[in-house]
Amino acid sequence: MSTVAITGLVTPILKLVGRPGIQSMITSEYTKAYEAGQPSWPAGVTLPPGYGKKLPERAVEILFARLTYVPGKRVLDVGYANIMECHATMLRSLPAPRRVTGIDIADPHYDPTPLYEQAVKGDITKTPFEPDTFDCIWCISSLEHFGMDNSGYTANFTRADAMDAKAVHEMLRILAPGGRLLITVPYGKFENHGTHKNMDRENWQPLLDIGKGTAEVKDWYFRHTYGGGWQEAPAEELRYVGYYDQANAGAGGLAVALMTKR
């Protein structure tokens, strides 16, 4: 399928995933999984059978974000300007003290004051922050948009190759020793959707290798099936999975990396 044809699918998909019913279902799923306990964390996560069935990847991503949160630690939320309601609900639920900063090249479509200690309009590839500023950084389904057509969000964007790699370098620079960088991206077979990429091993592995220079890197892979929902899967199993393959208002496959800075 051509880039133009794929891009034409984005608007209806975004409308679908933004529906209140889907957002509340995502919140219900990750809340139950979190409250059930995750005894193997941070070595792994346990998703119950049928987890997130017919739901987009946020059901997995928000669970990871919640697991990395520690009250009072300094958190940077990358791409905060267009977060989904399930993400905002997770932020509201975080126990105090909540020290979360948002950064985005776009202006937020809502009032961020109740959710964020600070909201910064800026480029994550070249931030104004000093080294070791944050204890945790969330880059949730954002990296795949870097260097792509972001005109749907803002006129203030750059189309360029390797912006994802620059962002990883910068996020590690501003992450404090012992801090955690959480990155999630849609994953499977490579697809250029114009606004974002569905990443494959060739795109993803170099980003993991950047992290291995200064951090301990753990990566997971998840696949959505129409009958079974989201479950962990070998990366190789996702090699033919496309973004819209599962009719779940989002990605059919997901890669998650947790980089703990040495």
C-alpha cells in the first residue's frame, strides 16, 4: 500500500481511538493489571488472558508508564500536547508528590496545569534541560513520529532522517544515573504512514544499541490478536504484522524498551 493510501486511513482511526468508550476501557484494563500486582517487574510484565482485546496499544503502554512511576521522582513526558484521555486519567491517579514535566513541539489541546508541574514547548532532540535532570522519561508512541509529517499537530516541525536517534541520545543525556527511559513504538513490518512509521528490526535495533552505550536495556514485544487481545510475543513473530492489521484502532504489534542509565 502506498504512503498516500495509508495516510488516508489516519483520520478515521484517530476518531475511533479517541472515543470515550475506548478510553475508559483502556483505563479499566491497565488499572486491573496494575492493581493485580506485577511480581516479576521490572524483569517482565504479566498480562492476563484476553488483555486489551480489540483495544489499541495504549492498554500496554500506560501499564508500563504506571509501573515506572515513583512518587516524588522527576518525570519527563515526551509528546504531552496530544495525550489521550486514558493517559490523562493515569496522570491524575498518580500518588503525590507528582513531579511531571511535559515537552512537545506543539501547543497542548487542553489545559495542562492540573496534570503537569511544568509544560515546555521544545524539541526533544535539543532540549533546554541540564544533564541528569530527570529520574524517569516516558516516550510513549512518540518516537515513530519524529522527522515525519506532523502538520496535523503543528506547523513547527522538521522532516529529517535520524531524528529518532538524536532524541534517544538527548533523552539519555538528561536522564539521571539510575533513572529509567521508557520508549514504546508500533512494531512489526516496516511501513511508512507519512505521519509515523511502523518500525521493524532494522529501524529499532540501532536505537537499542544507542542505549546500550550508557544504560542497561531491556526490551519486550507484544502482539494483538483479534481473539486473544495483547500478549507478549517473540520479536520474530511480528515481522509480518502491519499497523492496521488487527482492527483494534491502533497498532497490531508493539515494541517496548526500558533503559536504566548506569
